[in-house]
Amino acid sequence: MPDQRIQYTEELVGAGHPTKADTLNRLTLVEHREDGTHGNVTINDGLTLSPAVWPAFSAVMSANQGIPNNTWLKLAFDTEEYDTNNNYDNTNYRFQPTVAGKYLLTAGILMANPPAVDQNLKISIYKNGSKYRTQNSHVQANTQRLSANIAVIVDANGSSDYFEAYAYWSGGNSAIQATDAMGYTYFQGIRIG
């Protein structure tokens, strides 16, 4: 594939027009790599935003995952949809950011055709192997679909902190549905500050 990166550095006001000394006349360049991905974003006042500084990931399950009754279970998000800084480990199912900061983490799960009993489905984000935040869904018997989701803002030190998604079920042995048309089962995160 030929190099299709933008090489042109004309000011945004257009060819033949004078440069204006105000903030509306900024030049922004996005690095386009040969493999079709984007690299750094550079603004003409010297600010460079790198994908490595704003890590993001999204992971899903490749297969349904059985969940035993009354047990916390680490969710096996083994398929990466994207991972901008290679911080998601799809073998150990954890996100370990290498850039310190605040992160928004979200996770969701779906159970199709759960047993016909009163049900509690909980989803939790764990930090460094310990429960950090939990969301509970309680539904009466004879529900055809049951879902739970969670969104949390966490601090990460950029070296040893890691995050995982867990689920807890109290309605008999069942399974987390891996794929569905609505996209209920996922684990995602992005640095926000």
C-alpha cells in the first residue's frame, strides 16, 4: 500500500490568504499510517496528542461462559475489538493501563433464558484482585432475559494497577451469553484524565 500520509501544511484559511493571529487559525495534522491506522494528532501550537497517552480498549467474549450459583466469577472477555495501547490482556482478562490517570470502565452481561426463579445478577469491577464497585440486578421469576451493567471512574497508577470484570449469580447454574444482537456483553475502558 502506498504511503498516504498527509504531507501538506497549508494554513486552514486557504491558499494565498494571510495568516491570522487568532486561535481560529490553527493547523491540525493527523498522522495516517501505512496500515490504515491513525497516529499522533499535532496542533500547530506544539501540542501533540498520542494514542498511547489516551489508552482505550473494548473486549467481548468469543463463547458463552457458564456461571455457577452463588459464586463470583471472573468474566472471560477473550476477544479484543480494539486496544489502542496494548494494555488489555485477553489471556488473563484484565486491563492494566501503562499511563497513570483516571479511567472510565464499563462492563455489561446478558443471560438469555435464565431459570424460572427469583434472580440476582451482580456485575463488579475489581481493582488489583479486590472488589471495587458492584451493580446488582434483581428480577422476578420467569424473566426471559436478564442483564446487568456497570460504569465506574477509577484511578490507575500506570504501572501495577489492573482491572477485571466479575459476575455473581444467585438463581441456579446458568450461562452468560457471549454474543447477542444488542451488544449487552462487553468490557471497555478509556482514559479520561
